[in-house]
Amino acid sequence: MISQHTDTIDYRRKWLVMSALGMGIFLATIDGSIVNVALPTLVTQFNTRFEVVQWVVLSYLLTLATLMLSIGRLADMVGKKPIYLAGMIIFTLGSLLCGLSQTIYWLIGFRIFQAVGAAMMISLGTGILTEAFPPQERGKALGIVGAIVSIGIITGPTLGGFLIDLISWHWIFFVNIPVGIIGSFMVIRFLPDVRAIQGQRFDFWGAGSLFISLISFLLALTLGQRIGFTHPRIVTLLVTWVIFFVAFLVIELIVKQPMVDLRLFRNQLFSLSLFTGFITFVSTGGIVLLMPFYLENVLGYDPHPVGLMLAIVPVSAGLISPLSGTLSDRFGTRPVSTFGLFIMLIGYISLLSLGTQTTSLGYILRFFPVGLGIGIFQSPNNSAIMGSAPREKLGIVSSLLSLTRTLGQSSGIAAIGAFWVSRVTAHAHHSFNFNATRTDPSAQVAGLTDTFWVTVGFIATALVLSLVSCIRERACLPSFLNTNKI
């Protein structure tokens, strides 16, 4: 593990830093889930189609994903505090403008502006937190952040529904304003102003090629779900993605100050942790997409209980996340994250038994270990990634971590969703009515079982890789026996 420079950090202010960052993390997380609840209302209020309204969400996600790495690199050059503060101010102003929007197109435009601010906060939060806490408490700090994220995910839909019913859709954006104002003052007061290393230059060619590559990939995933992944337009986007990603790698190898230092990936712990994290996000992204359809169309639940049942994963993950982070500080990141993958695998295997007669209790008992495994795995895995980076690269590594989460979820929604539709079509045979969510429930469940086998394979692969590496490095058993901190 590469040691960090700690001579300029005052660890006595760590909880003040946590409180300031918690405001931004909660703000960005709750906004990501609160807007989804408003989509049907927006269709009615603006008298438009769902195909247009969905860009209120998609434009936000695309902007977020394409800017993260550039912001991370820029923060390593000029300092993380000013960029994080600017991000919170932009996000708050964007929330005001979104709430004042008079047309759907103005709302989409202001959501892009809002996403610029969100990218500044999401990209840098983990890096700032890593600097603020001593290495032996990093896991605990990231575990608390995991709990804050879970609270935001749970609160968003509930608060959004309440505001829409009681006042209007405008207030799902206005509610961000007081939190953003208070959070901005907390950032100014509490965040450390750690000096960046001077004399660095921004890699414009690398940033440009990566931007084109990512936007092509994400547009292909997004549009491919609607028009098919074999459509010439989608194929063109995928080819563009590959060409510009290869160009990005070449540029990063030849420039003196690359945006992403590819030598970071020589660290096995860093590379493996990013990869396993990506796999888990692919799997959870698919689950988030499919479960509402299963609960409503197959089991016949109304939207309100569906929302409560969907909360079981973030609730169980949020409850265990601080504890798993603390355990990783004591026993090491690798054994705890490997154990989390094992629990997650048990959970995904139990999902194979979901059927057309599954009770609400049966659903909860099957999904509880999934959330438990995610909570046990995530904090130590993030700690391993951030602990593998030198201080001068914490910004870019923090943004890499955020990017793997966004790309993993986006890829999971597209790939696993498309696979499920294909399997439902195969099981329904002649009874398929050109809409997988409205066809025979038994065919939907059969397709769901096939899909879960894929996710079981993903998690099993991540577990084997993590376990083999853990044994090879002698990181598992000795840590538990000797209880040495790393």
C-alpha cells in the first residue's frame, strides 16, 4: 500500500469534515432517487411523452458519468476544497432553476447544470474523507458514508411522494436549497484546504477522448434498450466508444502528465477492488430495474408496499456498513470484503427460488442477505481502493471509484434488462405479447430465474478472484488470528 502524506492534515477536525461532506453526500443521493418518483407527474404537468421526460433523469446521469474523471484530475491540480464548494453552490443554484422551470426542455437543461455540481461533489467526497481520517480509521469513515447513502436512497422516494401529493413537483428541487446553503457554509468552515502539488498540467486530449468514449457508451446503453442493440445507430455508437477508448489509453501512455496514471493499475489490490466493485454494481443495477416489475406485475402489490419492500436492500446495507468498515480497520480490507462477497452470493442464490406465490416475508428473507453482503463488502472495498492511492492522486482515484459505480449500474440496467427480456420471450413462446412486463407471469419468473443465474455467476467470479488473491497474499487467515491493523 502506498503511504499517504499526513503532515498537513489535522485529524482532530475529522468529524467536522464528515458532517460537512455528509450534507453533500445526502444531497446528491436523495436527489438521485427523489426525481424518479416525479416522472409520471411531470408527464402530466408538461403534457409530454415519457420518452421526453425520462431525459430529466438520463441527462443528469450522462453528465455525471462523463465529467467525473476530469473533475478528479482537476482537483488533484488545484485542490479539492474549492471544487467541492463550487459543486455544492452549482448544485444548489441548479435545484432552484429546476424548480422554476416552465417547460420540460428547460428542466432538462437545468438538470444538466445541476449534474455538473453533483459531479464535483460525488467525485471528490471519498478523496476528501480519506485525507481527513487517519488510515486506521478509513474503513469506519467510509462505512458511515455508506449508511448516509442508504438513508438518502430510502428517504428520496418517500419524501418525493409526500411533497408531490402535499404541494407540487417543484418542491422536490426546492427542498435541496436550504440543505445546500447550510452545507456550503459548513464546507467553507470545516473542510481542510490541502495544497495541491504545483506545476501540473491538465491532459486535454485524454479528457476529450475519454468524454467521447463514455458518452458514446452510455448513449448506446440508454438508446439500445429502446431501439435494440443491433440497430445501426447503436452499433455506430459502440464502435465510436471502442475507438476513442483505445485512443484514450494510447494518449495516457505517451503524455508526461496523464489524466489517469495507468501505473496505478499495477497495484493488484487497487485493480481487483475496482473490478469486483464494478461487478457488484452491474448485478445490483439489474436487480433495481427488475424488482418493481416482479412485485407489481407478478405478485400484484401496489406501488406503496413495493417502495417499502425495495428498501430492504439499502436498509440492511446501511445498518451493517459502519460495522464492516470498522472491522476492516482492524482485520484488513481483503478478508472483510471477501466475506461480504460470500454473503452476497448466498443472497443471490436464494433469489433463484423466487416464484409467482412468494410472500412478502419470503421476499424480505431472500433480499436481506443481498443487502447485508453489499454493506459488508462495500466499505472495506472502497477503503482498499482509496488506501492504494498516494495523496496527490486521491482526486482521480475517488472519481474512478464513483465512475465504476455509475458505469456498473448503467451497464447492469441495460445488459441484464435486455437479457431478461430475451429470456421472457423464449419462455413465453407463442403467448408473448410484445411486452415482457405484461406477458404471462410464469414466463416472467422463468426469465427472472435465468437472469439471477447470470448474477450468481458474476458474484461467484468476484468471490473466487478475491479469495484467491487473499490466500495468495496471506491476507485472510493471519489478519483474523493476529488482529493486526493494516
